[in-house]
Amino acid sequence: DEGKRTERAIFCSKIFFIFVLLAAPAALAVSVFVVLRDEEANDFGTQVQNTADEFIALSNHNMDSIIKVLATLSMSASSLVKHQKQESGFPAGFITITDAEEQFEAARNSTGALVIAYMPIVQSSDYDLWMLYSEENKGW
């Protein structure tokens, strides 16, 4: 009976040893997988956040540039309208813009706008005068 107990203890020890030999690498592999998976997920999340931040910064910069170009064009046109009204005696908006095509094209290209145009508000009482003025100055 003592021999069977010893034999059984040795058998159980062998089974336990084999189990430990198989379980240890499996546990190590699972641990490494979990750690690396979390690390990769964190790295990916950081990369996405950095890309999104860069995209937002570039978009804001582009919008600022567009607004500056359009504000400058608007201010220049307004100043020109006021100045020519005083000089010519015509109603406001009756202006001739030197190199208008080139200026508007440059503004359109730098802003990405589909159209940039100068369209004065002509009062009904000034319609005939506008038709005369626009015909005489249609070259610009």
C-alpha cells in the first residue's frame, strides 16, 4: 500500500510538473498579448489625436488666411468706393477698379472661392446713370 501511495504521489507530481510547464508559457503569452495590445491601442489613439489636432490647426490657419484676404479685399473696395464717390460725384458704387480681373483672380485663387465679384447696389433712381457709366467703363 505504501508503494502505491508513493507511486501515486510521483504520478501526481509529474502531472503537476507538466501542468506547470504548459501553464507558465501560456500565462506569459497571454500577459504579453494583453500588455502589447493595450500599448498598441494607446499608440494608435495618440496618433489619431495628433493627426486630428494637426488637421484642426491647418484648417484654422487656412480659414484665418481666407478671412484676411477677403477682409483686405473688402476694405480696399470700400475705400475705393468712398474715394471715387468724392472725386467723381457719381453715387457710391460707381467705381472703376484698376486690374480688377487680376485682383479678383488672385483673391479667388488664394481663398479657394468659386466666385469673387463686385456687385454694387444701384438705386432705381440711378439706374439710367449706372447703365451709362457701366457701358463707358465696361473695359475693366
